[in-house]
Amino acid sequence: MPAQTTPYRAQTTGSGQDLKEKATDTFENIADKAADKFREVADQAEQIASRVAEQGREAGDKMQEVAGNLKGAVDKSLKDQPLATLAMAAALGFVLGALWKK
């Protein structure tokens, strides 16, 4: 029976320089693909961070609006019903104190 040559052996019979160039090209190709993937992931992370920051700014703006509305309501309540406002503040203080103790 004649000896069979494998396709792998037939391909590796070239010069060592050819093999080195193929390995280098393969490595560079893999490195380029990895760098592209890394850039893609970094871009996605940046987009997510931008969305989160925007949502944080919007939440902060809404909190300021609510605080302004609350301040106006408290001022009006103090002017119109000072004793009821005082009672409400005392009740709120009691509840917060009870929660703080836990």
C-alpha cells in the first residue's frame, strides 16, 4: 500500500517563511476582529451610559418640579390653615422617627 499524504502535511511542506506569514496574517485578522468587537461593545456601553445620564437629568428636573409644587402647597397651607399644617408636620415627624428607630 502506498503511503497516504494528509492534506495538512501537503500544506505544511512550504517554506517556514510562508508558514510564519500565514500565522501572522491569521493573528492580525483575529486581532482586528477582536478590536472591532471591543469598539462595538464600547459604543454600546457609551450609548447606555448616555441614556442613563439623560434619564437621571430628567428625574432630577421632575424632582425639582415636585419640590417646588410641595413648597407652594406648604406655604399656602401655612397661610390658610396653620394649625392643621402644624399637626401634619408633627404626624410626619412621628412616622419618620418610628421608621428611623427600626
